[in-house]
Amino acid sequence: MCLACEQADLERRWELVEIISHGRMPDGHTAEELRAMGLPLPGEVFREEQPDGTVLIKQRAPSEIAANPFVCDAPDR
């Protein structure tokens, strides 16, 4: 993969993580596709704002995820 393509791929993956960190499922993607790309599902990560305004995206503990599993509330199509 050329450097430009690799950069574009990384930027797209970051956009998906940003959407997921807000608790939303990215449009046009399934949970299986996200897992295949090595990305978390909504509810597995959260945003934390630092006093200086920096936003951190952190992974939830596995025990916390198991206690509150992700449930998609989108209507079936």
C-alpha cells in the first residue's frame, strides 16, 4: 500500500472510532465489519475530556462491557 493510501485508511479508521466513541454505529457498517477491522463496537469505548480540553478515547474494562452489553436500537431493514 502506498503512503497516501495508508494515510487515507488511517484517517477513515479514526473517523469510525470518533463516531463509535459517541456511542453510535457508523452508517453502512455492521458489527462484524467493525470487528474484522479490529475496531471496537459502540459502548466499548468512551470519551473523557481533560481539564486542558484534550479529549481522550478510552476502552472500557471487559467486566464493565459484559455487565452492560451493546444493544443496537436501529430498526430492522
